[in-house]
Amino acid sequence: MESEALFNEEVEPPGRITGLVVGIDYNHRIDDIFPSRNTHPNPPVVLIKPLRRVSRFKDSTRAQAFRKHFYPEITTAEWQDWKWQFRNRITDVRTLSQMIWLSQEERLAMNGQEGHLPVAITPYYVSLLDEMDVSQPLRRMVVPVTDECCRTAEEEEDPLGEENDSPVAGIVHRYPDRVLFLVTDSCATYCRYCTRSRIVGRHQKSLSNIDHWESAIAYIKQNPQIRDVLLSGGDPLTLSDSKLEWLLSRLKEIPHLEILRIGTKVPVVMPQRITTQLIYTLKRFHPLWISIHVNHPDEITPEMSQACTRLANAGIPLGSQTVLLHKINDNMDTMKRLVHGLLKIRVKPYYLYQCDPIPGSSHFRTSVNTGLDLIGGLRGHTTGYAVPTYVIDAPGGGGKIPLLPEYVIGHEGNHLILRNYQGRIFHYPDSRCTP
Ligand code: SF4
């Protein structure tokens, strides 16, 4: 597609109706079916099952009840259309207050949101919110409160110093062999603790315009040490299939790129986006990895599980990036339910992040000891795959620093003194160690 047409498009154009390869018929060759083609070599026939353009999700009973109550005129097909979900995001206090009871703090925060992180919540995600309980974890992550206005001394607009590591607009080049490519400022739902609150939801369109993308791609081409690109933003899966395909195709052409990655919260807040057509597009760009942003076990709904299953069935390795948040997931029971729930839908708990000190985030932050205790409560006590790496993204651009409880106690002669998950002490004969 011509890039001009691509960037002028208002809505995603109709995709190609295509099919899934379901097998190979070795008894027949292409020339048997199309003798006039005289193909060389003459390959066996690939059996293709046509795809329906719309492949339905099974909505949870909760979502169905919510839709019938608040959107009685909306059909199941419309509710399951990600563009409908995106267009109908709840952004104002009046609409939200018709769906859930809002406290005075929430009302004030929503009314005074100019200049702060914007509010937008998909109808699907609103359907998961508790109508009355302002302390419900899911609600706290997306509905603002007046605490967001309290700024502490250590908080910064760009706590990770990303702007300092940005050689061209939209590229953050911190580690030698990989870059972060910010492709949009748009998200399906805005998280109240977002590290990139300085960027997201500003409607500047600067991140997602063609000139910006071209210069970012040129930078990647000019730097052969880059082997890995992480598309982020904002949320890359809020782009149309055509734009995503354009971006991924251009990156795929760069010979020194070994893998592509996408960071997204869309399967959690707008799982309807994971359409059959999107899966078909993504599958063409392997090795492609996706990091999903999941913070609480209640986000693992039937719809979200279906979205992850589609991605996993397409051969896309899935990891979860979780932000440690006060009174949301900073207790052992919630964290265990989260990591176990993720493994059950084939998502590896990848990182547990200490919450970055963005302006107005002090009510979300926990002590580092809380994070260490959680890791100590998981390691050895459950499946190793379930244990994420706990990291602090160092202020000012130091990169991710992993944190572990103390398992190495010290040395005694040629022995290393170790503590196991139960607190028992062991001496390991480390004959090559230099105390
Ligand atoms: S989806 Fe990601 S980028 Fe968007 S608001 Fe949430 S944390 Fe920030």
C-alpha cells in the first residue's frame, strides 16, 4: 500500500480474506489443479481452510449483562468489534458516573484532569469495575483520584531519562544491541501509574506520523549492532492492521534485525482487538515476541484468556510485565494468583517492576522490601516459570537492575554459604572461589 494512502486512512480498510494452512496433500501437485501454470518446481497442494473475517469471542456473562444494561441497542457483534470499543471509550465523569458510583475524590480528579494523565477506559474494562468499591484494584488502576495531584520531591516527568537516550524522535537507544521504538501515543485505556505519562494520550500524532517512523527506521538501518526492536508507545496494538503490517514489514527488511517485540496492554483492556486477521498479520513476522502488561489476577477474564490463546496458538511467545502497586498486587495471595493464572494461559511472568516515580504516583509505590519479600515467597515455593525477575529501572537512564533476596550469605574457606528458599543454610564446595 502506498504510504500516503496508509496514513490518510481513517479506519482500517477491509483486510484480505485469507485462510489457515491445515495440511499438505502430497498426493496432488499444483500442476494437477492448474495444468496451465506449469509450475517449477511442482509443489504439493497446500490445504487451506478459509477464515471467517470475524471470529467471535465468547463474552463472559458479566460482560453480557453489562452490555445489555448500559448499551441495550448494541449488538454482540458491535460489542466485540475493537473499533467500537476504542471509539466508545469512557473519558468523562458524566458517562462514568452513570456506570459506577464515583467518590468525591474520583469526581474531583476526573474534573481536574487537564494537564495530567488523560482518562480513557474501554467499555469492556469498565464492565470489570466494581460499581461501589473505590478500593477495588482494577478500579484504582484506571480511575483517577486526587492523590494524583500530590507531587513528591523524587518524582519526575521522565524518571528513566528516556529523552536523553533518544538519538531520533521516538527511538530510545539505551542498551547497545536493542532499541525501544515508540510508535504511537495512544492507548486503549490509560493506566494511572504509567511510566510514559508525559507522552501518552496527548493526541499530538507526532509519534505515529510517517516522517517520524521513516527517520526511526533509517536510524535502525544505520546501526548494525541493533538486533532487537521493541515496539511500544502508547500501545502499538491500537494501530490498524495495515499500519502495523507496514511497520513490521519495513523492520523485517533490515538484515541485522533478529527479533521484533511488541509491548501491549491491549489483550487485557481490549481483548477484542486480537482478531483472526491481526493474528494472520502478526504470524508473518516471526520471530515476534509479545509482552503483555497484566497487574492483577482479576484481569485474566475469559475474553483476555481467549486473546492470549489466539496469540500463543500463533506461535508468539508471551511474557507479562507487571508493575508492583500498593494495595493492588503487593500481597502474596494476589501475586500467586496472578502468576499462576498467567501460566495457565501460556503467559510467562517476565518482569515485576518497581513502580517508577512519575508525578503523582506516591500512592501507588511500595517499599523495595515488599517486592523482595514477594519474590522470596515465590522462588522455590512455586513453579520456576512463575517467578518474574524483580527490577528497578534505574533513575536517569541506568537501565533495569535485577533485585533478589539474599541467597548468597558469604564464603567460608573454599565454601560458598547459601540460603535456600526455606531459610536453611548450605555449604557449597566452590573449589575455584577466591574468598
Ligand atoms: S497501556 Fe502502557 S503505555 Fe498505555 S497508559 Fe498503560 S502503562 Fe502507559
